[in-house]
Amino acid sequence: MHASRIMPFLVLVTLASSATAVDPPKPLLGFGAGTAVEQFALETRFDAALNRDDLREWMKRISARPHHVGSPYDKENAEFIAGLFREWGFDTQIEEFRVLYPPPKSRLLEMVAPTSFKASLVEPPLAEDSTSGQTSEQLPIFNAYSIDGDVTADLVYVNHGIPKDYEELERRGIDVRGKIVIARYGGSWRGIKPKVAAEKGAIGCIIYSDPREDGYFDGDVYPKGGYRNDHSAQRGSVADMPLYSGDPLTPFIGATPDAHRLDVKDAKTLTKIPVLPIYAADALPLLQALGGQMAPESWRGALPIPYHLGPGPTKVHLAVTFDWKQAPIYDVIAKIPGSERPDEWIVRGNHHDAWVNGATDPVSGLVAELGEARALGLLRKGGWKPKRTIVYAAWDGEEPGLLGSTEWVETHADELRTKVAVYVNSDSNARGTLEVGGSHTLETFANQVARDVVDPEKNISVLDRARAEAILDAKEEERKEVRERTDLRIHPLGSGSDYTPFLQHLGIAALNIGYGGESEYGQYHSIYDSFDHYVRFGDPSFDYGVALAKTGGRMVLRLADAEVLPFEFTRFTGELGRYLKEVIKLLDDLRAEIDEKNRRIEDGTYAATFDPTKTFVVPRPEPPVPFLNFAPLQNALVALEKSTKANEKAILERLASGQALSPDAQRALDLVLMKSERMLTRSEGLPRRPWYVHQIYAPGFYTGYGVKTLPGVREAIEEKHWKEAEEQIEFEAQTIAAFAAEVERATAIVRGDSRN
Amino acid sequence: MHASRIMPFLVLVTLASSATAVDPPKPLLGFGAGTAVEQFALETRFDAALNRDDLREWMKRISARPHHVGSPYDKENAEFIAGLFREWGFDTQIEEFRVLYPPPKSRLLEMVAPTSFKASLVEPPLAEDSTSGQTSEQLPIFNAYSIDGDVTADLVYVNHGIPKDYEELERRGIDVRGKIVIARYGGSWRGIKPKVAAEKGAIGCIIYSDPREDGYFDGDVYPKGGYRNDHSAQRGSVADMPLYSGDPLTPFIGATPDAHRLDVKDAKTLTKIPVLPIYAADALPLLQALGGQMAPESWRGALPIPYHLGPGPTKVHLAVTFDWKQAPIYDVIAKIPGSERPDEWIVRGNHHDAWVNGATDPVSGLVAELGEARALGLLRKGGWKPKRTIVYAAWDGEEPGLLGSTEWVETHADELRTKVAVYVNSDSNARGTLEVGGSHTLETFANQVARDVVDPEKNISVLDRARAEAILDAKEEERKEVRERTDLRIHPLGSGSDYTPFLQHLGIAALNIGYGGESEYGQYHSIYDSFDHYVRFGDPSFDYGVALAKTGGRMVLRLADAEVLPFEFTRFTGELGRYLKEVIKLLDDLRAEIDEKNRRIEDGTYAATFDPTKTFVVPRPEPPVPFLNFAPLQNALVALEKSTKANEKAILERLASGQALSPDAQRALDLVLMKSERMLTRSEGLPRRPWYVHQIYAPGFYTGYGVKTLPGVREAIEEKHWKEAEEQIEFEAQTIAAFAAEVERATAIVRGDSRN
């Protein structure tokens, strides 16, 4: 798509910035020429109200003590944050939910053969890290939502523990049934590891931090550098979030005091086998004692040992029990009412709970959000009133499973479906390059925001920096497009932070923003994710905290004040075309792969090559991959392209006519636009996971955080469910047709008004 | 090229093997139907005369003590081998040369800052390895042909120490001038590391064995497994062999007692700076203490540390002195005279010297060669007489620099140029897949040999196994060709063993053969390359030793007995076309790369992205890459294709006529064929290295062992010498034209005779 084709809704703005009168006009999606000038001026005042010292002080305060779900400081933080919002003039409340939250009662991991070793499972305090010694308040190393268990068995190393790793093991004649597996962090979201292990028949799962992932392989370890030392572990949730996020006992409904709750035994997102995360120093003896074949080359980490697969002779005893209690969570919800369209909401969120002190995760993002809120408060004192309602949220319970955001979304689902136009999320933040993910109807909008934020290190726009990065990262054949495409691509969202319930459960257009790439990032979910760590290795000056506030704040300001919501359909349609090509290619590639495998089996190619001193199981031939009927999706896409083009044409005609839309028409258009993302959902949801209703973006059933676009079709192909794939093609075609109809409704408003 | 296009010279053979009368006819290049039947029968008798227990006993005997150049056991081995050849009826002599051979007098490596550490430089004896305790006879850890030196300086880690590594350092603002560099083994031949380091201004060079290369990263280390333990070092030559191989003091001439010798100071192949190889345990403290930026990700090895680049704070003191003496070397040369064409020689060689005990390198290949010789002796006793002269050679002094083969070749250059048809080389051998490199005029010949040797593990031909391996290794786009091409590709030869003086200094067609890929190969050039190691991890049954003897023996038998030498030109011509495409693409890729780099500089793309807390030097723009005139080479290739096709047609016509060539015509044809490879040389040699005269194959000036095809053009492009590149295009075009003329001479004989 060329620059000239991408037109904002209704108006291109000619704007001379105050500094350089010769600047070319800057378009501002959703604004008319006059209002855009006002908007840029407002943003200048907004920027001036941001203060990096505030961010630093708030981080120090909020990360001063461990503040996980159920801890005293978690509640204190919620109250502190609510107090700030109130002070800044927000209509603020704390919404409380009660969720299943099982901290560990006992944890034991020991090697019982061929030698004895007991894992210490304790991260030592460091003199260089002033909060690391708060041992009485720290959550021990554990994975939330593991079930209780006491198992003893031979150990098998399973690499990242994703399905294709088990295919490799199978080829080597290794079966994990009745075994305990040890997987390294990385390659998938952690919850996938015990899920797949249990499917394969393993009876326990250990997840360890290999120094290859974020330890000494990457740089000096903490406290000398910022990377993970050998005694630093990664806590984290292992709930089966690709089924549903939020409280395991209350899927689909808010975890209010009187909500109907499942029995713990019926909660489908709990693991099927006991799980425990450990650090490298505890993993080393277990892995070092493993025998059997060598792991494939790409499986080998950075420990100074040959990586064997087992099973055995390492035999381990893993025993974990948890306190299956309920705990309160505290969402802080702070509103500024809209002056003209109060029933159109822009929601901005970041979580406040952490695994321990959580200076980076989540406080680095949270303090930027607070900076925005304070600045909005100051603008209001200066007389500014947003057109639409602004809602700032500080979520609790994100870490165990997006609990705070999900329960709030489920509780207020009907209202939110009606009122929320866009959700803007952030989480951890650090020095580096802007990364944006989200709904592609907001791609141009996000690009315009990035265009207008200056990078603190480079004195160019954060968009130009991100584009330069993308040019350096691009494959040769993609480079030209990265250079010449007007907008830089934003990536589709899977899961991993609080946008999931908004986007994928309700169908609310969402953006996720953050800076990073230059920090020494080895503290994730450990006791060393501290203020002391952050100010050395994260963003010492807090300049990128301010940059995030400028980015998130601009998004909120523009979304709240635009004459018409700044959605744009050509980008989305273009992306959809890419995804469709991808799934067609996926099927073709799978066919070629299976044909090739079958041919190798038939020709004896495997048999001719494997080393007879090692076990090798020649795979069984598979049925060939059929051709599927993609025509419904292809036709739906063509129709959507037509609708999108007509929409674009209507906008250009409207611009040429010089006649603005009437306020009523603007509002009517808004209502259509804000619901366009809702058209991308299907109330029955995805196969085997009805909670996920979005038909274009979903977290992968076997990747967890990793996104699957056109998930119904894509995962059916990946799992070789051919009949389901064809059904899903139909469903997704219907979804796209419904979306096209919504685009046409928008076009009619734009066009109809202009012809009146 | 299709199967039907590949015709042997003169005759396709219809042969029913004794076992299965329904076998399809097996073509045998160079033989008529009747003689082929005899030949196959002879090979069956040859195979029966091979005995794996012999190989085992000879290896035990020859590797029983250290037998490097100048050692008592080196001479004893030469005499033992000569004795065997004599016993088997060969006309045998030991040819002695005197070469510069400087063993170390003193070696010191110590870290003097930031802490103290002295490298121990001693490989410890192991109870599990019965020869590892022969400390009084072992050569210490050193690199042959390092100069003396005593230097102290800050250390810089330079990865593999090849030119592009220094470009990376430059981008990070790191200059090695006045520094000592530490490079890891791998990525190039070791001699390139000090050569490039000196060019860049370093004053000393340490080369260490990273466990990523052949240590615990690959598997259990010796003695538990076969891989390199942390106290095992790699000795090896660092002479600048891409200039010339052989005695540094006698380039171009044999190192006979009265030869004119250069002063040591004038020997161009000695290093310019002192060099010392060390093992991982000695490298670890030096690398661990290094500071500065992190090394790029692909530079990081398997030591459990963050790999920093320096310079410093690690400061090292490196001091080495050598005994600049001359030493005798003993080539064993054993002949069987040809009965019909005594002045056409087939030479077969493998070296006998080792760095220490050398069971794998070179004895595993040597004992196969001895097995062949013994079997040939038995065949002769049974009445067989080869048509051509067979020369078996056991070279001395290969390890320090192909000394024995080079000095013999230089001494007898005129006679060898006239008489030698083909040289067949082997070196280390182990369990696994056949690998063949060599002149592409022998590709079909080599394939036919591989077709007729049965793999001991798989009971299929070693060709079929190698092809299956190639199918598994192939990129998707190459797979079809690997499957369908009649012949499996043999790879072009660079350097690294004794074929170099034959092929690249004299222009004698050569083959290099060996099995491998299934051994645990971590003993290279250490004291642990022992009989005990080999019979556990190399080829315990010696079945692959026998397979190598069957392969090498068949080559010798067929080359010696063929009615016409089994050269074939279409394969060579096809390869040449590939190489020409490669060099044209190389220029285009370089142009695109430099254009892209210049654009990034101009656009500020680098400036927009680098982390300002780290040093980054934006590269300087380079002049754009010109277009070069490849037409002379392209036209020469087209002419050669025409000549090759005419030749093929003449052979087919001859076959169709049913009239065999007369013995005189056969001999005349032989003389043309055996000189065809000589046509590929240019007496002035390659730019800056006149010793290397072959215009198609050469070791890379900056890769060492790695081959450069069309080296004159290719390296001129790589080094951006545009004028030289165009000159070299002309020279190589002339070379190809001369070769085409030789092909036409062969055609005339084939055709002329048929028309008589």
C-alpha cells in the first residue's frame, strides 16, 4: 500500500509546528485541520507535565517491598495508587475480587540416583541489592497453579518441552510416560511445558533457567551485570491460559464474592502434573548426571556439560503442595468522564502486582502510566475536557493469570462491549526501541503517535528509530518493503499481558506498547527484579519511562479527543491477506514435508544414514495432506478489499467536498467504528476453547504467548484436523463478511452525509 | 546432466555379477565389456585379500610411540612400512629430505593482570589411555613455524580470527594493534589466525580449543567419551601454506641435502608473530578476566562465562623460542611397474608422521593403504600385472606442512608432470559415510567406485549411503537435484593433506577419500589420539578401514588397468559452469551489500539504532562495486561445452560402431587425457603466490584449507581488486580454452580412429 493510499478518516491536516514554519503538514487521523492544531498544542502541554523524577520516586515506593497477590504490600500499593489518582482528580475506586491463589506450602526436589543431591530452591540475598534480603515477605520459587504432587521417577531432558521436541525424542526411541521431564525456559510460554508433558504421559515437570536463555551467555550476571546468575529463578504461572485467562474457578464470569465457583478439581486451567521451576545451580547436578543419547545440537544450552537426554540414570523426587485458598485482588479503576461522548470509553491499563518486588515487571510500565495520569490531571486543571470517557486501570493479579483485568472484564462484559472503543496496555519498559502490537485497524494511528514522540537517546522520532531497527533486522527480500511502506508494521497480539481479555474475549480493539532491547534483562520474575537492578540496567535516567508516558498519553489523548475514532481499514485488510497467504502456504509446506518424510521412509533414506550404535526409530508414514477449499476465505477477502476501497474512496470524496461530517454523523460513525473489532468475534469461540472468541488473533494452543492469526484455520491445519479446518474456513469467511458489512455501514455514513 | 548423457570412454559394459544373473549391466569407465568382467573378478579377489585384523595390528604397531618428524619412532615407522612393502613385492625405497623443523625450546604463557595465572600447557596422562604417559617422547603443545617471541600486552578476543571478525571488532571500536589476540579454533585453518592477526598489527596470537568446537558441547569427553577434555590441546602447523606448502626454506625445489636454502629470516611461510595453542582449562582464566563489550552472539563458545572482547584488563605475557634446526624426513616410495604402459603412473599416498601417537591422524588411513598394498602383492603373486605403474607412498612430515609429499613432488617435478595420471590420497578415517573430493574429470569414476563398495553397517553401497546423507543435508531447493543427478557431487579440493602439491603445484588430477561422521572426534592433534581412543570411538571393528582399502584399492586397480584412463569431461564442464555463476553472483552480492551499507550510512540507519552506552563506529562509505566483463570466461565456457559435447558424441559413435580403439590409439588417448588437468594450470601461478598454478582449485588465501574455485577471479573480487579480477578473467578464459583444445585432441583420436 502506498503512502498516497492511506488517508486518515475525514481530514488531512496542514500544520506548521511552532518551531519550523516550513514543516510539511502532519496528518492526524480522526482530526480536522483546526482541531489537529489544538491537539498538537495540547500534547505539547502534556509532555511538559511529565517528570522523570516522579517515575523514579513512584518506582522506589511501589517496589520497596514484595507485592504479590495476597501480600500486605499489594493492597497498600493499590491504595497508594488509588490515592494518587484521586489526588489528580480522577473518579477512583478499588474493585476487589476473590480468586483462587495457591502459594506453596512445601517444595522438595532431590536427586535420588545415581547420586544424592537436594535442590536448595532459595535465591540468596545480595549486598548490592537492598531489597533482596526481604526474605520473610518474598514468595518462594514456584509455578502458580501447579497441582499438588509427590512423584519419583527417571528424568528426561525435553529441551523447551514443546510438541516438536517430543517428536525428536520419539525418533530417538525415548518415551516420557511415567518419567519426570526437565525442560528449559524459552521456546514457548512456560505453561505449555507441563501441559504437553502431561499429554505425553510424564508425571512431573521441572522447568529450569539455562544460562543460554538470559544468564551468562548474554553478559555479566547480577550483581556485576544485569543478567541472571546461577542462583536466580523464574517464577511464573503455569495455568493453561490458552483455554481461558483469569481465576481458574470462574471462567466467563467475574470472581465477585457471590460468584458461582468451580471446585478446584474441576478447574481446567490447573496443571495435570506437579511443576517446579529451578535455577541453573540446582539444575546442573541433575543434568550432569543424565545419561543416554546426546541431545540434538539446538537443544544444548550454556551449562558446561554434554547435554544428554536420559532417561536416567538421574532419578528425581519431586514433591510440592500448595495452599488452595482464595485471595483478594485489588484493581484500581480511575475515570475522567467524557464531555461529549461519555459512553465511548478509552481504557488504559498496566498491572501493579509483581512476583516479588517487580521494579521492571510491572512497575516500570506502571509508573509511566501514572505519569500520564498526573499530566492528564494537570491538563484538566488547565481547563481541558476529553470528548470521550477515559479510564485508567492498575490491574492486580496479572502475574498468576491476568486475574485482575480478566475478572473486571468478565464482571462488566456487557457494559464494556457497548462502551469501550480501544484498550491501550503496557507492562515492563526499559531503554531501547518502541514495540507496538495490536489491532491492525489501529496501525496507522499507532504510527502517527510514534512519529510524534522523540527518542531520548537519538533525537529522532521513535518511529524512525524503530524503522531503522526493522531495516537492520529484515531479511534481504523484505528490506525494500520495510523501507518503503508508509507505516511500520505492528505485530499481532497473542497473550502475555492484560490486553487478552479485552481483545480476545470481548473483541475490543487493543494496543500494547513498550520500549526495550537495550537493558540487561536477566532479572525476570526473580527477587532481583528490584529498584537497584532497574536503575543500573533498565532505564537509569527514566527517560524511556517518560517516552512511554508520551506514547501512551498521546494515544489516550488522541483517542479521547478525535472527531471520529482513528480506525483505518486498509492496513487490517492488507494484513489479513498476508495471514491468508500464510495459512495456505502452511498447508502446502506441511504437504511437502509429509510427502518428503514418507518418501524418505519408503526409499530407506533414514535407514541408510542413522548411526547403528544409537537408537533411531524410523517414523511411521503419514496419510498425505489433502487440498482444502480456501475459496470461502479468499472470496470473503476480495469482498472486504472492495469494501475497504469503497470506504477509502468515500473518505477522499468527503475530503474533496470540503464538507465536514455533522456532530451526529460523527457520533454515528464512531459507534460503527468502535464495534468493528467486535465483528471479528464469533460467540461460539474457537474449537475447544470457547472463551477465546476473536477469529483473527489468539494465543497459540501450543505456544501460549505466541500469536496465531486466523487461529481456527491455522491450528486445525497444524493439528491436521482437516474437517475442522474446512469448517473454520467457513466461520472465518463469515466473520470477515460481517466485518466488511460494518465497513460498508461506515462508508454509508461518510458518503450519505456528503450527499445530503 | 542425465544418466544417458554420461558415457564412459569407449565402452559400456554388460556384466552379470556372479551372484545375481539378473543384475542390470554395470558400466565401467575405461573398460571394454570383456575387460570389465575380468576387472570385477579381480576386485572380488582383491576384497578377499583384505583383513581387518591386519589393520588393527599395524595401527597398534605404528601408533605405539610418538612418531613426529625427527623422532626415533618416525624413522622406525618408515623402515617398518618400507619392510612391509618389500615383503609384498614392491620396489621400495626410502627417500630422505632435510627440512626446517623447529620444535619448541621454551614456552611461557601467563596472565599478569588483573590477576596472576600461569598456563600449564601440559596434557595429563590418563590411566585409561596406555600411550598417554609417554611424556619423554611426546612433542609439547605448540604450533609449528611460529617465530620466536617475547611479548606482553592486553588481550583481545577475536573469535576465529578471520578477516570478517576484525571488521566486527572495528565496528565496535576495537583495534588490535600492539595487542595479543586470543582466537578459538575453527572457522578457518589455524594458520590463517596468526597471519591475519599480524596483518592487523597484533604482536602475539593464542589459539585455544573452545569446548564448543570438539569438547563437551559435542558429547562426553575423554576418557569417558571421545570428545576433547579441558586439558587436551590441538597442536598444528601455522606456516602460511596458502603461499606454498613444504619446507619453508626450499620453495619450488626439493629439500635435498645440497639444495639452496633460504635463510630462516627470509622464509615467507613462517609467522610474523609468536603463536601458541592452549587448551580450554588454560584459556578459561584469561577469557573470564576479559572486560569490555560482549562478543557478538555467534562468537560465544561453550565456556561457562560471558564472552567479552577486551582489550584487557587481561594482560598476558607470551614467550616462545624454538630450536631452528633441520630434521630428516623419510618418504616411503613403493612401486609396481606397469606391464604395458610403465610410463603412466598411478600414485596412491597417505602420510605416516603424526603430532604424537596419531592413531586416527594419520594411521587410520595409512593402515587401509597398507591393506591395499598387501592385497595388491597377493594379486601379483597370483599372476596379475597392472597395465600402468603403481606407486604407493607413505609420506613423512605432512603435519608440519605437507613436507614429505611436497619435497618429493618438487624433487621429481619434471618426471611426475610427464608420468603421473592420477594421485589418490587418504588421511584420517573412521566409521561413517564416504566423502570424496577431487578433480571433477574423475567424478563419474569416483561414483562408480563408490557404487561397488558395500557399506559395512548398512549393506548398501557406500554411494547410496552417501546420497541418502546428501538428501538429508540438502536444502529444500537442492534436494531434487541430489536425488536425480546420476552422480553424487564430489567436492573441489582446497588443502589440508598431501594432494596439494600434486594437484595445485603440478596440475595432476587428484582424489581424496575417507570415511567419517560417526566417530567421537575430539582427539585431533592431542596426546589422546591413540590406539585406545580409536578402538573405542573411531572404528572399533576396523570395518571402515577395510571399506577405505576397498575404495582406494578399486581406484588404483581401475586406474592401473583401464584400457583408457577413466576421465570424463561433462561433469567437469558442468561444475565449471556452476563456479562461474558463483563468481558472477559473488560480485553482484558484494555490490548489493556495499550499496546497502552505504545507504545505511547515508540514511543514518546505523546511527539511529546503536546503543549509545556501547562503542559503535559507523563504517566509512565504500566506492560502489563496478560491473566486470565476464564475457571472456562465459565465451570460453560455451566453447568448452561445445568441445565436451563433441567429445561425448564421438564416444557414442565409436561405441555404436562396435570398433575398439587400437592399442596405439588407446595409448595416445591416455597421454592426452592424463595431461588434461595440466592444461588447467598457468605457469605464472596465482597472484602473489606463484607456487599455486592450478586455475580452478586452490586453498583460499584467507581460508587455508577451504577451497576457492576459479581462485584468481574469486579472490580478486573478494579482495576488491577490480583490475586484477579482469586480468584473471582473461587468464582463466585462456586456461579453459587450452583445456578445450585438449578435449578436442582426445575427440580427434576417438573419432579419427573410428574413421580409419
